[in-house]
Amino acid sequence: MGHMEYVTTTSGERRRVHREYVDVYCRMGRDGTILPVRVLWRDGRSFPVDEVVEAGVFGAMARGRQIARYRVRMGRHETDLFLERREPVPALGEPERLVWWVNAYDQVRQGTAAS
């Protein structure tokens, strides 16, 4: 699962999240822009991106990675979709990679034991 982060929901509640890697259909523009069109979850569900509210811009390289945050609207739900660029690691034979992910809420609820 990787490292844990916490986010504050719109209701003010702090919830633990993890990175959920997702498949994304995107449009690569002739000007170099990358716009997400549809997000596909691991369980087979897919959702069209109705609007890109804020297009992502890659931040500074940190630990061999750059991240661009896209604010997108799918139906009535707005969320952040992240595009991560990983530098190649020639010593390990790893090419440059682009991966998409979202912050997904952990399914642990108060008063219930994790299985």
C-alpha cells in the first residue's frame, strides 16, 4: 500500500487515505497537453471526466519523481487526480514511467476491526 497520508474532508473530518493507482484514458494534444478523459477503477467501474477544473503542471523533481495534480469533475463529484512522472533508473533497467493515482479513503471505520 505504500505510505499513509491524511486529508481533511469538506465536513472537517480527518480520514486516512492511500494512493490508489488507476487506469486513465487521456487526450494527448498536439501542443503537448495531457487531459484525462475517463478514469477506470481496478474493479472494472469507469467514469467519464466531465470537466478538467484545473489542469496539472508538473512540480519540482523530488526523489526521482514529479507530480502534476489535476482537479477534475466526474458527475457532481470533484476530486484530485495525480499524474506522476518517474525518472528512468538505467542501473535497474527501469524506463521512464507515467502513472495516474487518486487518494482513496481507507476502509477502516471507527469501532470495526480491520480484517
